[in-house]
Amino acid sequence: MKVVKFGGSSLSCSEQVEKVFNIVVSDPERKVVVVSAPGKRFAEDTKVTDLLIECAAAYLQGREDHHAFQAIIDRYESIAEGLKLPGGTVVEIKSNLLELLNGDRSDPQKYMDAVKATGEDSHARLIAAYFQHKGVEAHYVNPKEAGLLVTDEPGNAQPLPETYESLYRLREREGIVIFPGFFGFNREGEIVTFSRSGSDITGSILASGIKAAVYENFTDVDAVYSVNPSIINRPKEITEITYREMRELSYAGFSVFHDEALMPAFKAGIPVNVKNTNQPGKPGTMIVKERELANGPVIGIASDEGFSSIYVSKYLLNREIGFGRKLLSILEDFHLSFEHMPSGIDDISIILRQEPLNQTVEEQVVQRIKEELQADDVKVERNLALIMMVGEGMRESVGTAARASTALARAGVNIEMINQGSSEVSMMFGVRVSDERKAVQALYEEFFAGVAI
């Protein structure tokens, strides 16, 4: 039994929905189908979820956004007409959305969650109607009915433990289950959404819940690439990658998956197959618990910008008990979380996202570090990019850091910092944002030229 998830681009118009139908019915093991809200049809298009957010924001301000509302309904009408569905489906979608928009707005966060979730919910109803229209037994299943219980954290819901036992009963249902992604229900019966890209999370939860053999995640690329295609032209495709490698790459800027999306499948040991809706015959990328290390130390390179570093130097810092705790406590007082913390015997660097560290906060943090920790030197570096090299093979390879450093030196890239993860499957380099592309290109040439992955 398989759980199959389709992203917004795979369901953006009637032609795409027809492709999805053909993919699902071509394999009788595809039992549970998780759907996203309609995504972009072309580069300048607007996702339905963004239109819903715009619409809800207007209502929260006491006004109606007729343009956004009509644009939402037009998207569903266009899909329904292209699929030759009877008009009642869109009438129901319109009625449900109006009822929600005019509902209780006393808690803005929960109101916004409920409105956002209609994108996936409405599309699941429409797609189930299309499967039935085509003579296939399929049923829309609401997350509340299925028992998808989550924590009461609007925009950041987490599945509750009893959820998985409830979802297992979906195996007993006849026909194909069409399930909306992106949201669940708290214990009070209120809609709560996952973070953005939450339909991936829903698919992973369902795969774990029904103990699927495979979780197929259909998107608009043939496979997971070894590096961002906007930096390297036609990069190598990854045929097989471990959960741990994928998690490291997702965190560092890979956009195929939200970095939390695979956690339920990972815990259950369920393989994930990333495939292309437009090229369903291609094998895609398998994400597995373990793989053979036969293709060099590095499986992928990811990069992300928007970081700063706080460098703190103090003689004999390593002998001062509690120094690290006190330093992090200062950051906590300003609600700053850190990403990396490379250190030496007399110095330590805190790598953190740049956005919350505005000029005022920076000055206050630096002052407190100097006064409370008696630091010899405190410096803040801005506009850094982090480049992450990831690969299980790095644990068994000698000289990976030397090869990377040499490649960056040849390209004229200065390394601001370097840090190897304790798991030994990742190595991070900090460089200036202006050197990001050049650094990624140099590392790709060093580790992937002539290597089959």
C-alpha cells in the first residue's frame, strides 16, 4: 500500500489533475492520495493559498477583498470546467469559503488557519468528485474524521501520538482515499495548520500511520539534484539518498522538502520516492534509511544566505565553566536562536539568522557579552552565506576538508568559518554572500565532475 502526495504545481489546472488521476489509477497500490491547494500555473501566477491569506487578512481588518475572493473561486471553476464536472462542486466550495470568512474572528491566528486550510480541503473535495465522475471508487476524507489530531500551535502544528493509531484504520476503507494536506485538528475540534509546505508533512504522517510500503511524493522535478540547478546547469540527479542526508540538505537550502516534512516517515523507516508528475515513468530519487556508499564522499551541496556571526574571544575561554551557557542565555533573552557554534580554546562563533539581529539588538547583545562575560573581543559579521556539503561517505573518507578548502582557494573564495557536524555527514563553510555562487561551483566541480550518483 502506498501513500501518494501531489504538490500545488501538480494540481494547478485541469490538465495537471488529469495527469494525477492517470498516475493514481495506474497502480492499485496507490491507496491514499494527499493533495495540496492549486499552485502556480506559470511564473507570474499566484498560489491559491496566498490568495486565501490575502482574503483572510482583509476580513480581519474589517473589509472584504472581492478581487482575491473571486480569483480563488475562478481557479476552482476553471479546474472543474476543464474536468467537465457538474457545477455543484464549486457552488459548495464557494459557500464553505464564505461561511468561514464571515465566521468568528475573535482569535485571528485560528481564523487565518481555518481560512488557509480551505485551499487543500476544497481541492480534495473537487478531486474526489472527479475520480467518482470517472467511475473510480474514491472518497474525500476529512482529517477530523480520520483522527489527525495535532497540537494547538497555529501555523506550526505537530501530530499527537494517538494520531497514528487512528490513521491506521484508513487501510480498511474501500476505494481510494483523497485526503487534504496542510492541516489537522486540535482536541477542541479546531483546524490547526502545519508550517508552509505542510502537505508534505501530512503525507509523511499518513505514510507512517497506515504503515505504507512507500511514500511517493510527486512534484515538478525528475529527481532531487545534487546542487541547485539555478547555480549549476543540468546538475547530476541523486538516485538514492538517506533520510539524514536529505534532512541536512533541506535545512541548508534544498527546496524539495520542508526540513521537518520527512520526520514521521523517517521514524517509521518508510522509504520516500520523489517523482515527477509530468514524467511519472522516471525512477526519481529514493530516500532511504541506509544506502551503499559507492559514489564518493559527497552526495549533495546546498547553500543559503542571510546569516550573521557573533565572534567572541577570551583568553583561556575553554577553562571557564559555564561560559557557553551564559553566552547562550544572553541570546535567549533577545529571543535569538543559533544555527551553528564552532569553537576553539580561546574563541567561539555563534552563527545565527541575520533578520532578527537588527542594529539595535546587535548593539545590546555585544554590550552584554563584553560586560557580563568580560570578553576580550566581540565582533559581528553580516551578509554571510552558509554552504553545506553532505554525504554519509564523508565519515569514511580521508581528506574531504582539504579537497574542499583547496577547491575554494583555487576559486579565490575566502573561508570565513568551517564547521563539521558531529554526525560527520555534513561540513559547513561560511563565506561572503558575494562569493556564494562561485564557492558552490568550485565545490561541485571538485566532488562531482565525472562521478555517477
